[in-house]
Amino acid sequence: MTPPLTTKKRFLNALRGQAVDRPPVAAVVTGITVPMMEEAGAFWPEAHSNVDQLVTLAETIWLRHSIECIKLPFDMAVESEVLGATMEWGSLDILPTELGSAYNHPDELSIPADFFDRGRVPTVLAAIGRLRRRYDSEVAVVSSIVGPFTLGAKLFGFDNFFTWLITDPDYIHPIMEKLTDLAIRYAAAQVQAGADAILIGEASCSGMLISPDTYRDFVVAHHARLCATITVPNILHICGRTAKQIPHLLKTGVTAYSFDEGAKIEIVQPLLKGKIAMVGYVPTVGTLLDGQPEDVYRAAVDCLQHGVDVLAPGCSLPPHTSSANIAAMVQAAQDWTPAPAGAPAT
């Protein structure tokens, strides 16, 4: 029997495929809800750009709800804001997002030399550092970057970017080169600030948006270059149907894969298990938001029976998810007893 581990060690071991006493329960995308904001006295949208509020809100999910990592920032628009996108800052229950495209042609893309002094980048790095100092040996701090493919789609607009994949494919690789270079630098800065793991958000790589061949031809090499430089565990998050992407994804060198119910666990488990860590997936809307605690517990147990290494919501927690439903997911992980070698999971 593996002895009990510290929360941080359990989480990092699970990502690295090392021994754990039980799978950790985490929220690696966004786990903040309106009830958490009320508990913390820190609220969106102000908390996105204020270091004190960002730290206070980010730590609430661990301090009050026993989710076994602290994740920040909460949105995926930090880089695009700095790179010229017009922002819609959201509200109490809506995350910031971009309004339209920042550029119309690849030649317009320029990474400012003072990127790390602009926008919310200094806020995010300062908050990472403060949380790491506060929780150094207790719980892991997970920070995030936007993957180069998704950032390209945000900056140039989905209509342009996805059309160019067909009509002007030579446009895509130079964009990906520049944005991968930026992702490498930003991830390194987050690690230097104190991040224990890095989430790479690549929603635009979903099989619902691009084919496996497109992922192979336009993304894999850039993901591999990025992952090779990140010195802490890295988690690639892609939403939706992605089973056919997995053979290519396994060539990137990513540490862990975070997925939702679009990638049915009974299909992807044989493809992933023992190769990279599986992070997922209690359905966010149908179960965590709209279900009852017993529904959440049952869905969490199903994930654990299918061998997830980290139990997590499939994507961002809906802001109006009840605390009781979050507690049911946590309880399922805490109750879980791994099956002995050779025995069926229970």
C-alpha cells in the first residue's frame, strides 16, 4: 500500500505517472464559481487584473473546497490582449474574451519587445510568485498559456485562420513559429515565477474544428517544440472529440492530456493509459452544473473506474456550479480505493 502523500506530491506524481495513494481531484482549466467569489470577497472581472484579488480568489478553491491545485489565471485572453485584441472584460459570471480579430494578414503579427511588461502579464506572474511562496510544499500552483494554434485563431479570427488552412497554408507555419516562440518564453517566465505545472489551452485543436491530419501537419511539431522546453509537468487541454488526434498528440512529449466528455473515456483510455497522464472528466454542464450531488459522485466514480490519473471537471467549471456538487466530486476522489494489481477497479 502506497503511504499517504502530501497534496502537492500526489498531484505532481499523478501527472508524471508516478505512484500515488489515490488520484488527486483538481480543476486545471478554471474552477472558480460565484459562490467562491462570495466566500473570498473577490469578484470577476476585477479579480482578473488585481494581484491581491487574483491571489485571494485563486486560493479559495483549495482553502475552502479541497480541490488539489491552485489554478490561475482564470481566462485565456492574457496574451491576445497584449498582442492587440480588443477586449470584452466579462462580468461576475462571464470570462473576458476578445472582440473580433486583431490582425488581417500574417505580416501584421509582431511580438512587442516589452511583452512581459504589458497588460495583465505582470499581474499573472506576480500572483504566481505570491501563491508559490505561500503554498510551496502544500499544494501545486498551476498556471496557463494559450497554445499557439488557438492564439493564432484568436488573433486573426477563426474565419480567416481556418480558411487559410485550406487556401493559404503557407501563412500558418510562420504564425505558428512566432506564437510558439512566445509560448516558450511565457511558459518559462511562469515557471521562473513559481508555477509547478503549466496548462496549454488548445480548444481550437478539437476534432470538432480540425481534422487529425490538420493537427498532424500544422500543430504537432510546434507542440513538440513547446513541450520540450517546459521544465515542469505540462497539461494539454483540448475540448470535444479528439480520439483521432491522440496518436499524433502522443508525439508531442506532453506530460498529461485534459479532456472532456466529447472524448469518450472508454475510447481514449486504451490509447492513453500508461503513455501520458489522463486528466478528466466530470461533465461540466450536464452533471456539475445541472446535476445533483449523487449524479456528480456517480460520474466521478465512473472516471476513476476508467483509470483517470487526475479527477477533474471536463473543462471550466460553470460559474453557477453549486458547492455541494463540487464537494461530491471531491468526496468521490477521497473515497476511492485503488484496486489491487490484477483485480477489477471498484
